[in-house]
Amino acid sequence: MPIALPQETMTIMNAPIGDSHKKDIAHALHPYTNLAVHEDQGPLIISKGEGVYVWDDQGNRYLEGLGGLWCVSLGFSEPRLAAAAADQFAALPYSHTFAHRSTEPVIALADKLLEIAPEPMTKAFFLSSGSEAIDAMIRFTWYYNNGRGLTEKKKIISRKRGYHGVTVAGGSLTAIPLMQNDFDLPLDRMIHTNTAGYYRYGRTGESEEEFATRLADNLEQLILSEGPETVAAFVAEPVMGAGGVMTPPATYFKKVQAVLKKYDVLMVADEVICGFGRTGNMWGCQTYDIQPDMVTCAKQLSSGYLPISALMISDKIYDVLKEQSKKHGALGMGYTYGGHPVSCAVALETLKIYEERNIVDRVRELAPRFQERLSALSKSPLVGEARGVGLIGALELVADKNTREQYPAELKIGATLAARALNHGLVVRALPGDVIGICPPLIITKEQIDELFDSLSIAVTETEALVKKAA
Ligand code: PLP
């Protein structure tokens, strides 16, 4: 489709239109940014936050419709988290958990997390980011299978468009071209299966259930062609986040898990976005009836206030790790900042707040309004599908609603819409495939949900007009 949008809209991802924010960015290197354009235009500088809002350095207010990076569940000014951090800084700002050391916040957080964890998780290993949790999952998987004498069983399967971080190993599972091309990823041992997005990948006339069956069959074929004795684990986000906010088709995880069981392949749930209420249950595993062997979580674990993640494992895995650590003298794996006491204290306080404020019930109460307003946007000729669950959602933008044809990526329709939203005081994220991701703080009110979608509607209408003008 040979159309070109007016120059002012050809903006870099999530950057403001115009140059009111122009700054020298002499030394900071910013990820997921067109560095050349960025040098010229400068970033949007966020200076303060309160509730669901943030302000830039020019005093403009924005409703943070992505909760930072899918993480700020309790908003940008929760005093109890600041107090928990201050108290812990005063009591003990650092201590490690290597070699038979621990701290009270680590122990208390592990107890609390495992109390609410998906079954059958019984141990938590703390790290500082989602990527590190994924990396630890890979290391534990390999160690586990070596411990079982299955030294060939090492391949990890993820889904195309899945997002599992950017470390060399995690980035090999993140099957998104932008994050792999020219970084010499993926590493071998990491293989990819179909994306579970019915709207984009379902065939004409195929039901959701049939689509799920096809994907489970393809997964089985992949395992068979690689050799089941070489395949160790399958990792999936319950709702795929950064790859395009895709909810799984009906019956998908049931069918996939039957295949995994048959070939002794571990099921790993990457709950880094879904964990802690986002989908209307404490875990995405509960929303989609997933029985995981390992679970990763991060982000909302501390409401994004401090870096912390966890890898949770079941006894089945722990028992083998324990035997292996005996053999080697120790579990040879840990980070300086893993189980940082201040991060753990803040995470513990976050979990207490979720409990006290019934955060899951709150999401369930608000989700109908959120999803109703989201769905209403599918009337736009630009919106192929509006989809979501709980308080997460997306708009997939298309050139033709009948054929689901997309605009050429160079047009940056998604980024244009996100920039328009920003002009109307709303932060949303343009994801690959011209998908607009929405994932506000869980403390958002009904009125603020309306405000979010009022601004988004205006941005959709303006983008429609731009496209029409340019056609
Ligand atoms: N897994 C999922 C599902 C994620 O969404 C992310 C980040 O967005 C990660 C892993 C990586 O987390 P981090 O950016 O903290 O390394």
C-alpha cells in the first residue's frame, strides 16, 4: 500500500511530536530507540508521578496507560513502598544470600510469595530482572536434566513473538526479529514454535479450538523432529505481552500441556507481565489452567519500584537440584544483587498491599468496563481487533479489516497512533505488528479508565484521518 504519512507523524516509537522536549542526550544510550533520530530529537523526559499519572519536564501530565513497562501496579506515589524501602535502607541496605547467608526480607518474601504462588511451586530464587529469572530457568533446566542423567535433553522451545528478556539466553527465546537480528541470536538449543494469536494466525474458517489443535500438533511435530530426548522445556507467557498482547485461543494450554507431558518436557510459565492480578486472577496460570513446573515473575512483584524478580520451582525440580548441589559442593549460581534486602522489603510490602486491597477482586470489578471500552474501538476502520483480558488489552491496527492486511511497517502506524495519544495526555505503547498495548496501573479507577479510552479514541480518530489524507 504506497501511502506516506505527513512527516510530522513519522515519529520514533513513543517519542513526542514537535521539539518542545528537545534535549542534548550526550551520554545516555536508550534502548528500543532509533539512535540516529533520538540524537536529533531527544527523549521524552519524565520527571514525576502521582497515582496513575506522570509528568514530563515541561509540566505536561500523562495517564500512564502502560504502567511504565507493564509494572507499576500501585501507581507512581505509593507511600508505603517508599517507607518500606527507607526502613530497610536504615536497617540493612545490603547483604547477600550466598553461602548460607540470608536476610529477614528474603525469607519473609519467599514465604509470602509461595503462599500465593501457582501450585505446585515450593521454592523461590530471587534475582533482579525478568531476563535474569529466565536465564536462571534455563540454567536450572540444564542442571536438572544433567542431574537426571538426560544429558542430551537441553533444547528450550518458545513461541515466535514471545518475549522473555534480552540476555543472550533469554534473548534467544525472545523470538522477535528486532531483538535478535544482528545480535547473532538465537543461540542453538533455543527453538521456536507458532504464535498463539488467533486473529493474526488463525486460518479462514478455522475455529479457535481447531487453531489450538493445529498449534499443539505442530508443537508435537517439532518435538518429534528435534527428537524428544533433546527437548527439555517449553516457555510461554499466559498472555503474550510485548510481542502483541495475544490472549491464548480456547483450549490452547490444555492441548499444549498434553503434548509436553507425553514427551517429558517442562512447562515454564513466564508470568513477568501476567503475575499479580493482571488477568483477573493472581496468576495467568489460573486464568488459563496452566500447571507449570517453573514460574518466572518480576515487574508487579515490586510494583516496578525496585528491581526484583523470582524464579519459582516445584519440588520435582528442587529435589534434583539438591542432589546435584551435593555432588558439586554448592549450587554454583547467584547474583550480587539477587535477593537484595531493600528490593525484597519493597516486594513484601507490595504483596501485603495486594492482599489488603483485594487487588484481584478490584481487577475483576474494573475489567468489564475496561474491556467494553476497548472493544468499542473495534468499530474503527483502522482497528482489526481489540482484545484483552482483565486489565490488559491491545488494538491491532490493519489496512483492511476484511483481509487483515497490515500497513507496511515503514509507515509506523502504531507509533503514529501512540504519539497522537501522547499529545492527548496518554501513554500507550506501539508494539511490533502495529499493535497498541494498554496495561494501566491496577489502582486505576473507573473514571480514569474512561479518561484513558476517551484519549485513545481521539488518537484513533486522528490516525484514521491521517491515513485517509495520505491515501
Ligand atoms: N518476560 C516477560 C514476559 C517480559 O514481559 C519481560 C519484559 O518485559 C521479561 C521477561 C524481561 O524482563 P526484564 O526486562 O526485567 O529483564
